[in-house]
Amino acid sequence: MGYTIDELPSEAKRNLVSEMIDKKNGASDKDWAEICEEFDLTVNAETLRKAGVGVKLASDAGMSFCGNSDASGAEYIERQKMRDLGNKLNAAYRSESRSQLLRETVQQAVQQLPRLPEIEIQPRPHDKEHRERELVVAMGDFHYGADIDVRGLYGECLNRYNSAVFEARMQKLLDDILWIVKREEVDVVNLFFVGDLVDGMLRQSQLMKLEYGLVESVIHLSEYLSRWINQLSGYATVGVMGVTGNHSEVRPFKSKAREFPDENLEKIVFWFLDERLKDNDNVIVMRDCGQMSKITICGYNFVLLHGDGEKSIDQIARNTVNLYGERVDYFVCGHLHKEQEFPSGYTSDGNSVIIRVPSLCGMDKYAQSKGYGGRAGATAFVMSPKYGRQVVYPIDLGTES
């Protein structure tokens, strides 16, 4: 049947006014049509929106819409504080509920997939000294789904990249890792993914250049990495961790970079890996990834980050040390599609080192226009409890497959 605003019961009318204030203040994500439907109003959404202007004006002037008209200003302020707190809690609960629902959806989808191939654990007759060492393989900027063809001054191919090239490079990377594992006699491989695993939607024009749709790219990549890691785990215990990048951000409503840092498609990749590989006792996935991650390997502290942002990477490194008050021996990042290393302060065990790893996709046209970017690759190094970073292997994956 429906009500006009005047016909609403007193309690419902107070609740409506509260909803209108929340909507005008940006504390409610309901639209005006939803509010009309919630209170069974006969007025249309546009009429209610216009009425909200006056309601907010009165609210900003300190007029109380609840309780007795002679309520003191202090009582109104306290009620408003409680209402604001409630709105913040509700917003937090909604955000967490969405995130939890998405995780559960990913888990259910993974459970319907066929089991990964059984792996045969290779014998590892290593002595105690070698067993204490671990291998770190840092990689990033896959930009999976992108179709890249970068040409030089004479039309020569500087870099050719698509999903087929990605898989060829990952196979070469796996072969190189297995060679290093055998040569260095290590039992543990730590995989560091430093962001931009998918090409994403940084700019709308990118969507037209993806081989697959954005969501499809995430699923294709997640399943490929699951099988790749599963294969590696036959030769070593594998630890997987990473951080989110800027290309994989979801930017709704023309929002700016880092405006919604928790809305990032790379989180789905790590949820997928965790669920897909949970039955493999030789793999440990740290599924909760954010803009920064910290891990200790062989007694040395690592901080992972993508490496983008307004501040320089060395400034970010110093701020991180100051914020947490902990020694950081190695900062590992990507973003610039080139290999780079430089110190940032020092620790009791030596320099605090910033390690920027090359990209797996190689140079793209944006990097070319900015005058940076290099050959596709990854960085591997052996960690020792006694020496820290002991042996470095710069892995070259070439310009094209």
C-alpha cells in the first residue's frame, strides 16, 4: 500500500530521518530508491533525495530529530557520536562480510576442480650445513593477460609477450630453479611474488588489450601457478608469499590509486593457491597478502612491497624501519620492470639492502616511453644463517619465447 512521509509512524519517521542523514553524510551505501523501498514510501527516490538536503542542513545546524524537542545539545552530540560509531561498525562489518563471502566463493569453486597430479618427492641426501640454507626466488610484474609487442628504432622486437610466452618463461624459470636447487643442495624454496601478477584495470584502455576478461585472467593465472608450484614441491619444500600491486587494484567510480587498498584482485590469487594446494604437505601458502609483508628467513628479516607510490622506495624503507622499530635486512620490490639494488641504511649485520627485481613480462610500451625497463627475468639467491645472502642468481628469461 505504501506511506507518504507524513503518514509514517513516529519511530519509523525517526529512523527514516536518520537514514537520510547517513546517506547525505556518505555513511550509508544505500541508494535513495532502496531507502524508499525499505520504508514502503509512495514518494519517488528523487523527491526523497531533495528532502534530504533540508534534513542534512537542519542536522548540521545542531537540530535534534530524535526524542523530545527540548533535548540538550550535549545529549544530541552524544547520540550523534553513537550513531556515527554504529555507522562505522556497520560499514566495517559489511566490508568484512563481502571479503569473507568472496573467500568462501573462491574456496567452493576450487573444491569443484579435479585434484592436482600426485607428486613424487625426490630424495634429498643433504648434510646439516646445506639443510640450514634456503633459496629465495623473487619475481613479479607478470601482467598476465596483457598482449605486448614492443619494437625498437629499426622495427626489431624488443619484447613479445602474451599468455603463451608467459608459460614458456615460467617453464624456463622452473628449470632454472631446479638446477639451482640441485647445485646448491637446498631443501626449501621461498617464492616471493611482489605484485602486478595480473594486468588489471589501471586504465580502461587496458581492458581492450587483454587476451582474456579480467576475472578470467585471475582464474587462468591462479590455476597455472597452482600446478607450477605443485610441480616444484616435488624437489623442495615451497613457501609462497606476496603483496598486492597497483595494476590489480579495483578502482570503482573513477576512484584514485590506493583509495580502496583492500579491493585488490591479487588477494583472490592467494586465496585460490591456499585452497588449491592445502592437501600438499610440501607447500605453505601465506594467503593473506596486503601492500606489505614481512618474513624472517635464516634469521634475516625481509619486507616485501610492490614499490609504487608517491614516495621513493628508499624513503618507504626508512619509514618502515622507523614505524616498526625492527631491523630490516632486505626490502624486495618490483614495479619498474628492471633489476636494481642499492643500500638503505645499515644494520648490525651489514647494509639494509633494497632489491628491485626484474619483471617476468619484460619491457612494455609504458616503460619504454619512460626510458626504463629491461629484459624479462627473476632474482634468486641462497640464504645462509651465517652469511645472509650468500649466492645470487640473476635469472634471464629473454625478450621473447
